[in-house]
Amino acid sequence: MDEINLLDKKVQEYIYEHINADLVELRMKKSPFKNISSLQLVQQIQGKRIAQKKFPILFNNDQIIYPPHLNLEQASSQSTALFKQKIIEGKIGADLTGGMGIDTLFLSENRDKFYYVEPNLNLFNITKHNFKVLKKDNIVLENCSAEEFISKQKTGLDFIFMDPSRRDENKNKKILLEDLCPNVMEIKEQLFKLAPCVYIKLSPLLDIKRSIELLPIQKIYILSVKNEVKELIFKLHIDSFSNNPEIHCINLESNQPSFNFNYNEENRCLCSKLSVPKKYLYMPNASILKSGAFKLLGNSYQLDKLDNNTHIYTLDIKLENFPGRIFKVIDLNFQPNNYDVKKFNIITKNYPLNIDEIKKKYKLLEGGNLYLIFLKAKNKTYKIVCSLV
């Protein structure tokens, strides 16, 4: 990719002007610039468009070059990278799976030295250019694989960060630890020879229980952004063998508090009392749902649970600082004829019909200000109209 041509003022103006254009249509058109293809222009427009929401730190800089879509998709968001910057300590670190460099960009901040490792030469050169534009002088760039880096690196590090690829050579998605590249299971002993702490970014679909059995995990961060689980961060430590890591449930870009506990606490906890729906319903955020801390959450906030398999809680009083959404009950038995409005935000929990079936049966549309929650509580089904508190 010719960086000089892409950074031409007229080319950058074209990219900005077409930020909201139909990319399929643009791809079919002839490029207005000599030596720059339509595909190259579309790649930059697509990158700029994604950066606007995912990593705004890059968006307003017209000297940034964007890599192909898959690299943009695999990169951490700015908010999750900033969170990692806050929790990881040490003066010298390395990102062994550098990619387009978003995590490196934030993790290198205020470090004496930080290594960026990336085997793909094209991606390496793009990121090298971007780091130069951003004046990241403390980053040492290594164009090699993670395995090559750890075999030749002689100097000790304070920490290592990795985001193993979750796709095989045929672009198929992989979830199991042993299927990732680099294979953490195979190189963990070498990693610990270089650094006492290793942080690994992993898929939200990963089995946490199995991972604890396989790796020396000290802490697990379940990171959601606006109530959608985006990534798991495992902190491995050379001396962690307890199989009882700290779990931190975080919902970024919300005002919800974190919910923290030790893994074994959930098993020792008693179940919450089951109850019919009361004045308020409490729905834990996505990070807590992923953690499986259903008994512990209920006990911590002294909540009643609607059903063992319905992970919604209830109380007659409104709590402050609950890590999730709170709904005020308006009607416990929704009847369509009682409502002029036909638009609801529909939620189902442990209910025999899915959302599409409910919309068809009751002739409803999605949207509006009210919520319609279909659920089971104490072996009885409810159709509850609520407002979000």
C-alpha cells in the first residue's frame, strides 16, 4: 500500500467526503486517483468509519493509515484498551500479538520501554507508520512471531500481553485455548521465564471454569461495553495455583459499579429466596451473567430471585448502584387490548416463546419507552409491563 499517495491532501478530503457513502457502490467505481485503487480507498474509508466509534483517538488524524477490515474487527476498542492500561502495572512490557496496535498504543503509555511484536509485514509497516505519526518513541517494533520473540529476547519484562488469534488458516473461528495462535498452553513456561505476569485477551465465549483448571490465573476481568461482553482478560501469574482467581465484572461506558468476587465464593453461597415479581425487577449486566455469580449477586444485594433458571431478581424497594438494569413494574399481566401503544422493548427470560413468536402472537413492534418482559417466576409465566428506572 502506497502510504504517500494515500496521505495526499486531496485523497484525504475524498475519504472524509465519502465517510457515509455506499462502500459496495464505491468499490465498483473507477478510482479518481492515479496509483490508488478503489479497493484501497474503500479500505481507508471503512477504517475511518470504524475508528469514529471504536478508536476515536485515530479518527481526526489525517495521517493515519488503516489496515484491512479483519484487523480492524480484531482490534480492541479504545475503551477496553484504556481499561487495560489502568489495570496493568510495570515499566517494561510487550504485546506479542500487536495487530494494528490499539492495545500497544495504550499499554505503552508511561512505560520505559514497550515491545510491539507482529509477524505480518504489511500490517507491521502500517502500524509502524501510525506509531511514528503518533510520536510513540518508547515502542520497539519487532517483525516476528510471538514464539520467535520469546526465544530470542534476553532482557526480562515486567509483563506480557497477548491477544491470540481466534481464527485458523481457513478463517474459521476457534474458541478452545489449545486451538488459539499462539498456543498459550504450549508456550506458557517460556512466557514466565520472561515475565512474572502474563495478560491474555480471550473470547467472551470461552469456558471460564475449564480455563481455571488449565492455567495459573490470578484475576479474570469480564469486560462489557454498554452491556455487551466484548472480551475476557486473564491475568496469569507465575505463583498462582489456587484455582480461585478474583473475578471482576466490568460494564464500561455505563455508570454501573463493578461486581467483584473470588471464583469459589459462588459455590459456597446459598440460593436466594424465590419470589413472585414485586415492585422492582433487577436484571444483572452481561458481565455478571457471563460470570455465573447468580447466588452471590442475590445474597450481596439481599434480592429475591424469580426462578432458579430466570436470572432476574426482585424487591419492593429501589436500590442504588446496582450492577445492571432496574425496572419498575407497571402491570403484571399484559393484555394487548388494554394498551393503545403497540411498541415495546421486548425481553424474554426462561419463557416458552422467543421474541419473534411473541411479536407475531400479540402483533407488536419493537421500540418505544416501555419494556415488556416475558418470564417464569415460581413455575408461573408472567407478561410484565415495566419502565426503565
